[in-house]
Amino acid sequence: MISVARLAMVVGLAGLIPFLAGAIGLLLWPGESSWLISWFYLYSAGILAFMAGVYWPVAMQLENRCYPLSPIATLVTSQVLFLTAGLLLLLPVGWQAVLYPLAYLAMCLIDLRWLFDYWPTWYRRLRAGLTAVVIVCQLAVALWLFMNGTTL
């Protein structure tokens, strides 16, 4: 039987493939940039919304425990990140390039600041590593966009 930590690592690493493919794809096939960028940000929104969902079960468990973040604040945080993920898709791509990396960074900072003691060590390390790769991919796509004439 596979452990939860190992399964989470496999699934998390597999989830990086579309981020890496989108960033590398722009370098290899710049003529396909239109659909690659749309696909990249759609996937970015989906993963951000999915990761926002991890706060729901946390909130349900916080009710009878003492953590820096209350259950209500945890649920509101989840909803703000979920809505951010979807609403950013409605913005011009230049704004998406700026705001998606910030949203991923914000989620990481929330975990480090308010839920550090809640998450097991292996999960904190996994999330930090995965988030770092995602942000690097986000910044690489943003750099490509702005070097190729995208404006805010």
C-alpha cells in the first residue's frame, strides 16, 4: 500500500507537467502561443481553485482547536482564492501574467504564516517545492509575454 505522502508527491509532481509544458512550449513553438497561453492560464486557474479547496476540511477541523486562523477566516480565504482563480481568467492576459504568480505566492504565504503548525512537515516541503516550480513557470510565461509585446 502506498503512503499518503508518497501518493501526494506523485500526484503533485504530475501536476507540474502542464505548467512546465506550457512554459517550455512557448519557447519551442512560439507560433502556437495563442492556444498555449490560454491553456496555461486555464490550467493555472484550475489548480489554484483546487488548492483553495484544501482549506475547507482544515476549517472543519479548526473549530475545536486553537490555530491562528479561525474556521470562518479559513473558509473565507478558500472562497477568495477560488473566486480569484476564476475571475482572473476574465482579465487581459497581461494582468493574468502579473496576478497568477501573486495568487500562488499568497497561498503559499497563508500556509507558512497561519497554517504552518497545522500541516505535516512532509506536506509543507512538498507544497513549497511545487509552488516554487509553479511560480517560476508563471514568471517564465509572463517574461515571454512581455518580451513579445503584451501590455497591461
